[in-house]
Amino acid sequence: MEYILISFENIQMWMEIEKEGYALRQIVKDEDDIYHLSCMEDCLAEGVIKKEDLAGKIISIKKEEFEEKWNNLKKYMKKNGEK
């Protein structure tokens, strides 16, 4: 697995990418600072992720960093009755 953070203008995306290049999970923080999880909304990137085709700054992150953000946001959203 590969874990990346993409920053573009006021948007951030955290992605978990499997070895063939497809996103399995994704977190999006939009321009209004609202978070979206791919398990709760239709916001998962489609097709093979090619980093050379992505706009913005791309940073490799650790699995633990992705998991912590994912789990905290999922818990928060469920607690607050969000999708």
C-alpha cells in the first residue's frame, strides 16, 4: 500500500492506494474545511492513480498517519450523525 497527501490550493486529499494504483480509501478536506470520507460519500478517485498526472503538492505519508486521521474522522462523523 501507498499513502499520500495531496495539497492543491485550499483542498487536501489523503489517499490509500493499492499496488495496482487504485484508491481504496480517500479523505477529502474541501475549500470550506469540510471533511468527506469515501466510506460515507461518493468521493473515491476512480481509475488508476498516476501521481505524475495530479496537480498540487504530493507528500508520501505513513500508514499510521492515514489510519489515525481516517479513524478519528469516521468516529467524529458517526457521533455527530453525519452521513
